[in-house]
Amino acid sequence: MNINENVNTLRPIYDFPLPSLEDDHGSRGLVYRAILSGSRVLDVGCDTGRFGEVLRIQKNCTVDGVEPYLPAAEVAQTRLNQVFIRAIDNEKSFNGLINYDAILFLDVLEHLQNPWAVIKGAMKVLQPGGAIHIVVPNIAHISVVRRLLQGRFEYSNCGTMDRTHLRWFTRKSLSESLEEAGFEKILIDVVAQVPYLYTKSAISDFLVNQLVRFFPDPIAGSIIGYAIKSRLK
């Protein structure tokens, strides 16, 4: 992706307030709680830097960002320690960046032409024992499968079939991507998205937990990937 070509359509600004991440059961809350206080973090595709700002203020992290879209990067520079304005498209996208404890790809990889090369490049950014945190939408979700069974594959303005998405992942394909890049101790989690079940209650929570337990692929709205760079590398 060229920094001056099509960035406006591939990475629009998603600048919205975040909920309390200590209690949030969504993907951002899960990633937030997994990052150790005081970590040195690189947020790739940081947009306007809202998530990194929370890490910096509430967890005393040093947070740098990588963002190709200049208007978003300029806002992020007021929230993060520093922001690198550069394209994100291959292993060389991270040249000159090293020794981070954690690297984040939060709803970013699906926007990239070659996310597999980018994941490999992320390995070089991390210090030994450092962690990669990934959030991607799940193409195996029942809502997409239902449309495919009807012979439909339409894009939309948001969600899994967002028209700015170039790549799609399942739990298995994300795990394989991390393994092929050389990461270890790979963990794949999901955030449930159950159609027609939006009311929060003890009963609905129980039903969602059971559905995720037995049918994780069709129920997962988002997939969360976590893996470690070997301490020997």
C-alpha cells in the first residue's frame, strides 16, 4: 500500500471513545488486560491513537504508533509517545524499529494486501519473549456463511464484509499465519457475536458461553491472536 495512494479509502479514521477497558468483554478489553504495565508497545495502524493513549495513561506504557494516513497520524501524535508515518505492506515496513515488548494489530491485517509478510516483519520489532496481539474479523461467522449459502457475497460499510477489507481470516488460518512467521505459544480466542441475542442477562451470557464453547467458528465475531517471539531469537 503506497502511503499516498488509496490510503484514504483503505484506512479511514475510526476515532471514537473507548469504554472502560478494565471491564470490557470485547476484543479491546481482552487485549488491554493482556498487556503488562510499563510495556513498550508498538500499535500498528494506530489510527488516531485512542487505544494506545489508554495504555500510556492507565498502564504507564510507552506507546509508539505506525499510521500511513496523515490526518489520523497527526491526531495520534498528540496522544502517543511518537508516531511513524509510513506504509504498512511488507517485512520492511518496520525497518529501524526494535525492542518492543508488544506489537498490536487491532483490526488492521484485514486491510492489508500482504498481511502475512507484515506478520513476519513484526517478529523483527519484538525483543525476545515479546508478544504479538492481533484482532481480525471472522469470515467463518454464521452471518457470512448464511449469505454464501444463498449465493451472496456483498460488501457493506462496516462489519466483517466492510468494503475496505482485502483479506479474511478464520481461527485456523490466523493460527497458521503466526506459526509460519515463527511465533510460539500461539493462543487463539474469540469474541462472540450471536445474531438476535443482544440483551445482556445471566441467561443470555450462559447461552453465549455455551455456543462459543461448542461452535466457536460460526459464533465468533472477532478472532484474537496472541503469540510470543522465542527468547532464543
